[in-house]
Amino acid sequence: MKPISGKASLSVLLGAAFLMATSSIGPGFMLQTAAFTNDLKADFAFAIIVSVIFSIIAQLNVWTIIGISKMRGQDIANKVLPGLGYFVAFLISLGGLAFNIGNIGGASMGLNIVFGIDTTTAAISGILGILLFTSPKMGGVLDNTAKILGTVMLVLIGYVAFSTNPPVAEAATHAVAPTHYPWLATITLIGGTVGGYITFSGGHRLIDAGITGQEHLKDVRRAAFMGMSVDAVVRILLFLAVLGVVSMGYVLDPKDPAGSAFLLGAGEIGHKLFGIVFFCAALTSVVGAAYTSVSFLKTLFKVVERNEKLTIMTFIFVSTCILIFIGKPASLLILAGSVNGLILPITLAVMLFATHKSEIVGDYKHNKLLYYTGWIVVLVTAYIGVTSLQGIAKLLG
């Protein structure tokens, strides 16, 4: 594939960065951030900072090896250990399908808040997701959708954060010296930010765009930094918006902590803005989950590669049908969440092993700081995965 350069290259880099960031910023991201802020107050700033550092390490390692090798995650896994790529692809696709059900439900909730549309009409959200992939220029649509909706989220959340007048100085102090160290929240955030398919979404997009090889290593790493920066800024702004509300003595609705924060902080207008943000967050996550899940299958199964767009649209269609006819399958989401908690340590470990295989990286020498800090992230996220196995116990119990 011919390398991309100039303005087009910057556009694709931004698209890959926003695809990764907006894949991470889904309905669960917003509810999770609001709930933790409600419970931990300013101490949650510490969890955000630590999780961002760990997430940057994971992203830089994964994107670097993908870029240098010019191979997708499943193909690298198969080179490290034959058959492992099929196992990883199955895990990521299963998790992507299950979470897409929740994402489509989240998009429907957003439409309900803004327009009063019944949340059972999830078909609208599914159709919108499918329509995005009908364009003959799928890559450009992916990039522009992620950038536009991601920017909308940034602006609207920033407006609400400004409206609630949060105690920024207190948050900054607690970011480095919390009253209590919120380790559980920290490891949960790491899994939610770079767990499952999210780590690979932007990297696989760069492969499709032809931005690979050692000559593009700086571009690949720049895109990874940009993606994590967008993710971090949105999370910090959302944290500050909610912190401003709870600092005024309000107690958030445990059933809808994020929505109630916007309502209490900026009135009915704020609640409508929340609906728009929630819809954008959900729809971009639908796109990211479908695209990345299928990208893990297309080099393993030729029929998927020949019909990539149709497979992506079918993926979204099946997710929508499950939501409409079965409802929100809590058991499936618990199982998928448990599986997703195990994916990052497995895939990151595979990438780190790959740095020693010349048939994958050639004569490239991986940065030692990235390598060793990468193993620290593997150990921490492995702990997350072991903890998440409780979800499977609940499912089977």
C-alpha cells in the first residue's frame, strides 16, 4: 500500500487517534467516571493520572509493534505462537459484540433524552451505525466521524465543566497527594481505557491507511499520543464537571450519575447536552467496536476480507437485533466484561514477546524503557483480569 504523506497523513493520524479515543469514550466511560467522582470526590484525580500514564505505555508498545511489523494484532500473535491469533481474535470479537449491544442501547438513551424518542427504538441507532459504512470511502468516513463527534463531545463537556465551577486547585493537589489511594478505581480505569479492542483500533486503522514501517514510526507514536491526549482531556473535563456538582453538596442519582450531574450542574439545557454527548459517545464506540472487531477476523478468514464492509454492517445489525429482541443481556455483558479484563495483559505480553522476533520486527530494536514499563502494565492488568473473573462466577452462579 502506498504511504500517505502531507495533509492527508495528518488527517489520517488524527482520525486514528480519535478512533482510539472515541472507542474508549463510550456510555460505560461516562457512567463510570461520574460514579467514581461521586464516591471519591477530588481523590479520583489520582486514579485518572495513573491510569493515563499506564494507558500511554500500553498504547505506545502496541502501536509501535503494529507499525514496525506492518501486521495486525492477530497476525503478530500467530507469529509468536501458532494459533494464538485465532484465540485473541475470538476474545476481542466476542467482547466487541457484547459491548456493542450496550453501546447501541446507550445511543438510544441519548436520543431519548434529546428528542423524547422511546428507548426501545434502538433500530434508529443501529441503522445510523450501519449507514456510516455504506460509503465507498470507508476510511475517510471513519476518520471524519471520529473527529467530528469527538470534537462535539470535547466542546460540550468542556462547557458543562466551566458551568459547574469545579475546585481545580483541590483536584490538582489530590492528583499527586490523595487523601486515600483509590487503587480499585485506578485499575478499573486502565481496563476501561485500553482494554479489549480499544488498544488496537487506531493501530489497525494506520495499517489500512498504509502508515507503517520504521520510516513512519514517529507518525505512529504521534497518533498514539494524540489519541491518549484526547481521551485524557475528555476524562479530566468530565471529572471536573461532575466534581463541580458534587462539591456543591449534590448527591447524584446512582441509576444515572452522569445524566444527573449534567442536569444538576447546568439545568435542563445541561441535560439535553448530556443526551447529545451520550449519543455521540455511544455511536463512536459502535463504529470503533465493529470496525476493530472485524479487522481481527479479516486476515484469518478470507470471506471476511472479501466482504469487510458487509461483515461490519452485519456485526452492527446483529448487535441491534439482540438488544431489540432480547433486551440488555446482563449476563452476556458480565461475561464479556470478564473476558475483556483478560485481553490486555495477553495481547500486550504478546507484543512485548514479538519485539525479540526478527521475523516480526526485522532489525528494529525496541525502546528498553517502553519494554520494561510495558511488563509492569502487563502485571497490573493481569491482576485486573483475575479480579474480573468474579464476573464469570456471578454468571455461572
